[in-house]
Amino acid sequence: MNTAFIMAFGAGVANAGVAVASKAAERNACRVAPYAALTLAIASLTTASAAIVMHGTWMDWRLWAIGGILGVLYLGAIASMLYANSLWPPSLVWSTANMAFLLPILCSAVLLGEALRWIDVLIVAGILAMLLGLMMPMPRQETVGRNTAVRWLILGGVFLSNGLLMFGFKLFDKLAPGTSSACFSAIMYGSGSLLAWIWYLGSRQTAITRSEVRFGVATGVGIGTAMLTLMQAMHLPAAVAFPIIQGISLAGGVALCACIFREPWPLRKTGALLTGIVALLLTAIR
């Protein structure tokens, strides 16, 4: 198993920790603007520290162009997920965000010319089956209230923003080979954090709470760590990297949340988890 596979597994584990921190933030009524500002600021500092240690260069214009655009998209992804968590069950929102791995696989095949093997189809199908098994059944009408167009639009925004982010990481690896992924990550998070701070200060909200600081820092460290490992996994084809990362992310996140927050764990979820594990094992023989 090469380094890129190991990094993909590491990114999935780090993202599972992010799932716990973000759910705790939602349960402690953290507001979008200050929580996002702190999360992205800490993630930027985490990746910038790695860039300094690795002597990364900051002068390549591609880092700033692609990083700035994805920073705006990252802020949108965080905002859409927090808003969606108030309208839908958090497990459904997290599953939707992870199912977005289908978008970069499709975009990479169509736009970047990445070939799909038959085993890739099996891996994607296995991970998708696990995701559907963990998120089903769909919430009942009384759980989420009326399914208005706004609710579905926000849930769609979760899928689209996370999917475009994943494809953006793959695109950066193709368009800017040899550049520092740590510098890129720091710029991306920094630009998103700057916009979030402008949002927070401009809206004249009340002072940042202890919960927002605590969970913002925890989420930021997790996101920064996940990004440093994820970018090293982008050398793999999208059909391999993203099923590994998002499969571990969702399975680990759901399992950890079930243990920590004492959520029910029916037999159906165990079967879904085992299906995902088999799919992940297939990546070892690809």
C-alpha cells in the first residue's frame, strides 16, 4: 500500500473527527459566522505551520487564484451544512455531504480524462450502498416539518458545495503540480476565514461564546489535518481516493456520533458498515 493510500485513510479518519466536532457545535447552538470564522482561521494556521516546516513557497499565483476561489466555496459549504442541520437530521446532512464524492468522480472522468476500471465501479457502488444504508430511512414529515423548496435547496447546496470542493482539490493537483499543498490549504482557509470575519463583524452579532471558541478550534484542527493528508491522496484517481476518504469519513463519523451522543444503532447500519469495509478492501487490490 503506497503513501497516497495511507494519506487517503488518514484524511477519512480526520474527517470523522470533524463530524463529531461539527455535530457538537450544532448541539451547542454555535452560530454560523463566528463558528466558521474561527474554524477556518485555525485550519489556516494549522496548514500554514506545516507549510513553514516544509519550506513551502507562497509566490505561485496559482495558489492564490485557486485557493481564493475554493476558500469562498468552503465558507459556503460550512454555512449550508450548519443551516441544513437546523432543518434536517444531522445524520442526513452528513450523509449528503459525503455522497457528494460522486460529483468529482464524474467531473474527473469527463473533464480530466481519468479512466474508470470495472473494480472502480464496484468500489463506488459498495461505498454508495453503505452511505444509503447509514442514512436511510429518510426523515418523516413531522421530523423536519414541511419539505419546502428552501429546505431542499439548502440540502442540495450541501451536496453541490462539497462536491465542487472535492473536484477543486483534484483540479489543483492537475493544474499546479509541484506546488505546496500546505500553502494552498492555508490560503484557501485564510480567504474563507476573512470573509467569515467580515460577515460576523458586519452583522454586529453578540460576542463569541465559549462553545463557539471550543468547537471552532477543534473543528479547525481536524479540517486542517484532514486537508494536509487529503492533498497527498490526490495523486490517486478520483474514483479511488474519494470513496476511501468519504467512506471512512461517514462510517467513522456515524459510529463515533452513535457512541458519543448515544444515538440508536440498528442492525441495518451494521450491515451497511460491513458493505463499506468490503468496498474499501477492494481498493487494496486495484
